[in-house]
Amino acid sequence: VDHHDRCGAGLLAEDGLGGSRAGSAVDDGTPYVVTIPFLGVRSSDGADFVDGATATLAAAEIANPGFRGYASFSSGGPRSGDSAISPDVAAPGVSISSAGVGTGNGAAIISGTSMAAPHVAGVAALTVQSHPSWTAPQVAAAIVSTADPEKVAGQRLTLGGVGLVDTAQAVGTTVTATGDAFRTDSGWARESSLSFGFQESALGFGGVKTVTITNQGKKAVTYTVSSAPTEQSLPAKVKLSHKKITVRAGGSAKLVVAVAASAKDVPTSVLNDDQFAFYEISGNVVLSSADSTLRVPYLVVPRSNSKVSASISESPSKHGSVSKKAKGKDKGKSTAKKLTLRNTLGSLTANAEVFTWGLSDKKDAPKAVADTGYDLRAAGVQSFADGDDHLLVFAVNTHKRWSNAASNEFDVVIDTNRDGKPDWIVFSYDSG
């Protein structure tokens, strides 16, 4: 079949003597996706084939219930570093037939961002064609704010943005809604999102931001304003400065958005020894008019804190060892210390472990290289029995946090015989 397909056949129908001859051409092992319909009949079925019966063939829709869902290999957000909203929108990206490079006029079926991104780029090109005077941020806002969350099964803001990109709405809208502003080499630009970032606290989370609604059309537009939390969002209060807002033709209007959540509503991030939980306060500010709906997503990445403090005091001798070197009035005093841990101001029950302090270092990451959590603050070690052996556990603390522990590697050099030369190097490695 692939041979006939390559030669330009539009349909293949053949009889066969004990088997199909469709693959009679030499098979060189090169993978090939057949794109033409084909039909084969064995000679032993000839009588049935010519008995005069009539068969009707009709096109039918093939069930594909998962086509609106996220691909299993989709990488999600939030954005590394600042925990901003990412990605912005979702687009088709699984088993997409596109131009096959080096095939002449053949196709290639590929999955991934390499297929989803061209969809969005194509929508952007059509939006530019419809609005040739718009800036890049305005075009981006049109695409993001008109995306449809209802067209994605299992919709999740931190995995697929606002929703499925909607070509007709992006091209047809004359109103855009933007949120966060940031500086570029060519000036200020805006994103169609409200990213409150990563926040640690023992009290609460949130902030206040502004949505700017710009009307490039020829008539005023009135929107009903509401907020819609995502299914994954923790409890939070979202207050909006307007219930209705009118944007005049050629003008803009501002909407203030305040988000607040209590630390007591954010569970611990530590599930067990090697598993951590991710929590979010997320949703959309929804602007609804008679003709269209715009959405501006918001996201807070919260982490409730414990507040463990430690103090050391003398321990009574009955709880500790007695110094044999002590003389005179110091004779008989205990050398043991009492460690007291408190979590007075913490919002969570705390777990604490004690390590022997080995290293400390001041904050000295060079300004020319962004500190992504590699600047060492302290390192320590603990040892405990593990069956008939002993296990050493090293702890590393840095001045700044990281978004992904796999982005850094910490090497612990061990000198087992105290000759000043390393005998072992222990390091953590991302297993995938």
C-alpha cells in the first residue's frame, strides 16, 4: 500500500491469490504512514464477493473521547522562577499531520509543542490580518482573553492556560483585557493575566492588581464583571471594583482585582519523606457582554509556613554526661545541652530534624549570574543506624529558593580517612 501511495494512487483495490500483493514492492524498512484508502479481497472469497449482494458504505464518526483532554506528556506551569501563569492557552498538539520536511509533498504526523505552537502562530497571523494596526501585546491579549476553558476536558489553568485557543473569537474581537505590566527593551508591555507569584506566609496570601480593558471598536461595550475560581483553587476571597463596567469606543477602563486567602486554608506542602504537594489559588476574572466573553486569569502560588525557633540551655546532669576534665568548682557539671524547639507563630504543625552543622556561607552570588537557588547558606549531616550499618544524611540550605530541585546539583565531598583528600562525592541526581 505504501508503494502505491508514494506513486500517487488515490485508492487501492485488488484481488489476491492467498494473500495481498499490496506490499509486493521491495520493503526497505523505512517507516511510512499510509494516507489512502485500500481494499483487498482473497481469491478464496471470490464467490462471496460476486454473489450480487449490495453493500452500502457510509462515512461514520469514530469515537475519540480523549481528543479534548491534555496529552499525558504536557508540561505544566507555573513558570519557573517567579511562579507566573504559564502556559497562556492550549492548542491541538497530538498526532497532528503537517508538512514532512524532506518528503517533497508528503506529511509527517508528530505530537508536542512543535505542533501546538504553529496552531497559535496561525491564529496570531489571522488576528494581525484582521487588526493590522495592533501591537504584539494586543494581539496576544486577543488570543488569550478569548480562549475557551469549556472546550478542554479536565481544564486546568496551570496546565493549559485560560483554555482552548478560539480562532473566530480572537480574530473578531475589538476589545482586549490585559493585566500585569512589565518592562522590555522597547518600553512597557502588558500580559493578559494577573500573576501574584509564589508567596510564603504564616498569616495569609494575595494582593491587589488592575485589569485594563481597551475598546478598539466603534461603539461602547458594557460588561458584567464576575470571578470564577478553578476546580483546583483553594478557598479565597476575590473582590472586584465593579459589577458592571462600560468601555467607550476608542477608550479604556480599569478594573481593580483584590485576592485574599488565609494561611490556615493552605495545607502542608510535605506529604511524606519524598513527596511534596502543590497548591494554587486560581481562577478567571470574567467579562461578559451581549456579544462576547473575555477572561483574565489570576494565580497565587501559596505556601504556609511553620516558624520553628531553637534555643539552647544547660541540661541537668542527670540528663547528660559529666565532664571528667572539670576541676574545682566546675567538677561534676554536665557538658550536655538542652535544645528547645518552638513553633509559636507558625500556621502549620512543624517537623524538625537536628543536623550537625558543618558549613555556613554568606550571601555572595555574583550579580551577573542570577541566583536560582544555588548560593549555599548552610550544610549539615546526621547519622543513624540502618540495620547493621549507619546511614549519613546531608542537608543543604540555600539563600534563595528554587522552583525545581533538579535545576541545581549539590556535591558533598567526603574524606573518610582524614588525609585532606576526598574519597567520595555524594550528590543528588534527577531520575527523570
